[in-house]
Amino acid sequence: MSLVRVLEPEVMDTDEDARAYDSMDHAAVNAAFCDALLSHNPGLAYALDVGTGTCLLPIELCRRAPAARIKAIDLSAAMLDLGRRHVEQAGLTEAIALALVDAKALPEPDETFSAVLSNSIVHHVPEPAQVLREMLRVLQPGGLLFVRDLVRPEDEASIAALVDTYAANDTAYQRALFDASLRAALSLDEVRELLRSLRIPPECAQMTSDRHWTLAFRRAS
């Protein structure tokens, strides 16, 4: 029998959580995300990053696409505090604007951004349809919605194997965070059912690693 989804806190808002997350090695995952996103949308212009965490992904994107301008939002003040330091250290304060925003109720008007992206926010949200609906709302016609997140494994052995593989050098606390994230993730079938409810072709979501699904959807012009 497949594992049942176990929700984790929606907001990682303690300093301990933010520091633990920030000190994990995200370089390979962020690089792969940027490669895939820019293959779909090489002329990245005005983008929204939903659930930016400590803003490492927008920094990597702006290094690769210097013309890009990104609004990076999160619901964790602790994450954003670290993110602002990273942006300042990277010299990208003109390119990246950070804001404390609930992705379930975005303040922007319809059709604001040429791209809306998110890496690993869906598993934090109890009802992800609301967030994805908002992301679609603020996406311009012809714009790209690009979302990647973890896939919930089917059994305990698979969770243990993924934690051992990808968090072997992390602290016990960081390993526990990764374990909890895997348990809170959706299955690919659940993601596709969600997309059907939003009138997005379900095949737009595909498995793209042993632990990630990716949604790449271009809104009709």
C-alpha cells in the first residue's frame, strides 16, 4: 500500500529551519532547474519565483540570464532575511526584489509576469491547487509556468534510500527535514489530477529525476 501524504508545516519560519535549509547543498538541484527552465524560456524577462526560500535559485538564474528581473516571494521572514543577504552579496539588488507574500493570495493583477516559477513549494502547501491557480492568474498569455517539486515515494524503504543518497553528509536535523518533505510531497498521479482540475494537460507534468516531477506549461497567447 502506498504511503499516505503527511503534511509538514507550511512555513519554515524559525531561524533554525532557515539556517538548516540554507546550509544544505542546493547547487546541483538549482543548476538543473535553471538549465531546464532556460531551455524552455531562454529570454527570461520578468519572472515571479514562488517560495524562493533563501533566494539561491533567482541568484543562479540572474547569473545565467543577466537581463532577467525577478520578484522572489516567500511566507517565511527568516528565509527572506537570509535571502536578502545573499542577493546583496551577489550584487543583484537591482535584478531581484524580495517580498513577504502568501502565494495563495498574490497581490499582483492578472497577467503580470512573463514567467512564473517555483522549486519545492508544492509539498509545503496543504491544498496546492490554490497556489497553482494564483500562479496561472498572474502569468501573461504566452508565458511559461515552470514548477518542480519532490515526488512522494511509495514505501518506507524508498524514503530511506533517498535520504541516504541525497542527505548522507547532512546533519540529523537536515535529514529529518528532507524525510518530512518527501512524506509531504504529492505523487505524480496526484499532481496530474490537480492539473486536470486547472485545465492544464496532465502530461505537462513528468518525472524528471528519481525524486522530482516537473511541470512545464505555456499559457495560450
